[in-house]
Amino acid sequence: MSNLVEDYNKYNAKIYGCKAPRPPKSSKIWKPPPQGCIKINYDAALNIDGWVGLGAVARNQLGEVLFAGVRRYKAQWTPELAECKAAIFAVWLAKQFGLRNVILESDNSTVISRLRRLPPISWTWTPCLTMS
């Protein structure tokens, strides 16, 4: 794992001219989804220069990574909008990989409370929100 972090930091320094900042340590412990479900953790990061990063990681009940994805946008989004875009990105990735029984997990309680009010998503439903 340390090689991946090292490689990422070298890449980041080469492309963006800086080392990636260390994220604060999370006090939460990842819990696996129930058998037959996939858990997708997603998050957004805002940069002072107007860059927004979106990321998602899908794992099965054994903790095995099924996929991971990132996107970067030049945008002036609020943290809540960025987190919503990350949720949409996570759902889009799940659909691309043909996943059905998905649990979304985030650290943004505002977005989570709003998403809980929505009816369950049908995989035939096409979101009216786009990633741009």
C-alpha cells in the first residue's frame, strides 16, 4: 500500500507541483455490507484553486475492492453540491459495473439525510442531474 501512496505523491508532484496533503484520520471503522450487497464509499474534496475531486470505492462483504474511480473538475461548488456530485458519480459507476444491491456510504450527514428522503433508485431510472 505504501508504494501506491508513494507513486501517487510522485505523480501529484509532477503534474500539480505539490505533494498530496494527508487527509485527517477518520475515527470511523469501515463495516462490510451484508452478504449479497456492495458498499460504495464516496467523497468529494475541494481545493482552494477551484478544483473539485470526486472519488468512489466499491467493496464486497469481504472488503475486496471491486472498483475505484476518481474525477476532477474545475468548478466553484459548495461542499454539499460536490458531495452530491460524488454520490451521482458513485451511482453512475455502480450502474456501469452492473451492480444492483448497493449501499452508499458518505461522511457528509447533510447529504445523507437528504438522500434518505428519496425513494429507492430504480436502475432503469436515468438521473436528470449530470456530472458537468
